[in-house]
Amino acid sequence: MKRSDLFKKERFLRRAKFSLLFIVLLALYGWAIAGIQFNGMLDTAWPVTKSIVQGFLTPDTSYIYNPEGEDLLRGLLETLAIAIVGICLSIVLAIPIGLWAAKNLSSTPLISQGGKSTLSFIRTLPDIILALLFIKVVGPGAYAGMLALGIGAIGMLGKLYAEEVEAMDPGPVESIVAVGGNKLEQLAFGVIPQVLPGFISATLYRFEINMRSAATLGVIGAGGIGTPLIFAIQARNWDRVGMIMIGVVLVVLIVDWCSSALRKRVL
């Protein structure tokens, strides 16, 4: 077969694969759209939308701080505390599981596969489902939210930690082995110094996600600013809703900015 004919055949096969993939994705998209029931807009949609927008434009500033009861600052601080304690719990549990799942630290693939399977199982559990389960176990409040975020983040952090370990340079570890270093010394002086910047970057990224999740878990009773937010929505107190949303946005932006600045310094 001529080289030009072979090139044409390869190009035809490549185009055929892309065409088949496009058809499959288009069929999947059409099937998904067909399963959605479009009921249109409610009669009260415009008045409610107008009230929500007006609440954002004229937020209830008296809710920012109230020394005698519930206020925005206390809710935001509790949300931040849930995110911080949750990420600390995740780090403690995710590091050993991540090292367990790393292929280059295991003597056989079966051992690392057990760690990867554990992380995959944890990642299948959404934060909101974990929060509902922990609310039934420990009761509603910040403790349930902290446990939900702490356990829920293990799957993601452990996977990122394992990938960071697998991508490291094996040279330092081999040098420690050559001079008779044991497993603990290999880990302490060959592995940790290489992967620490990547671990910190992944942890900061997950902390940003925890902050957003902590603000929403309160909607189902897992503590934080979400609890007064859902009460304000149910009471149609749009001025307070606007103030709470503005506070959440500002705190999340500050956390994102600080996290990005720290990641740049670490990396």
C-alpha cells in the first residue's frame, strides 16, 4: 500500500471516530433534554424577582452585627470555622490514604489499588448526603457540617496527594535506599520534601471548595450562615437575604484571593 493511501486511510478513520463520538454526544444531549419537563414561569415570577433584586440593592445593614443575638458576622465566622476544622480533619485522614494509594510506594499493585478504591468510594458520597447522615447521628449544627466536609474531602485530597507522590522524582528515595535508609527515613527525607508544595496547593484549593460548601450545608441544618439564609428566604425577608449573600460573596472572594496568593508563594 502506498504511503499516501495509508495516510488517507488513517485520516478517514480519525474523522470517522470523531464523527461517531459527535453523534453519540449529540444523542446523549438530546436524550437528556427530552427528559426535562419545561413547565414555564410561575405567575408570581416577576414580583418575586423584583423583590429579590430590590433586597440586594437595599440590604439589611442592621443585620451585620447584633450584640444581643444572631447576626451576619457570627454566621460567617461559624462558616469559616467549619471549613477550617473540616479541612484539618481531611488532611489528617487523606495523607495516609493518599500514600497508601500511590503506586510507586506500594510493593504490589494490589495494595495501591485498595487505596484507590477507598478514595473512589469516598468521592461518590456528596457533601450534602454526608451532612444529612451526620445530622441524624450527632444532631443539627456546626459539628455535623464539619464532619461532612472533613470526610467528604478525603476522596479528592487523597487522590491529589497520591498523584503528586506518583509524579515525584524517584532519585532521592533511591539514594536513601542505597545508603541503608528504612521506610520511615525514605518517607521523611525522600518523599515529603518533594511533594509538600503540591500537597499545600491541593489543600488550599480544597479549602476554597469547603468554604463554599459550608455556606450551603447550613440550608439543611449543618450550621453556618446557610441556616439564617434559608430562614430569611422562607420568611421572604429579601433585604436580609441580600445582606447575607453579599457577606458570603465577600468572604469567599477574600478566601480565594488569600489562597491564590499562598499557592503562588508555595509554588
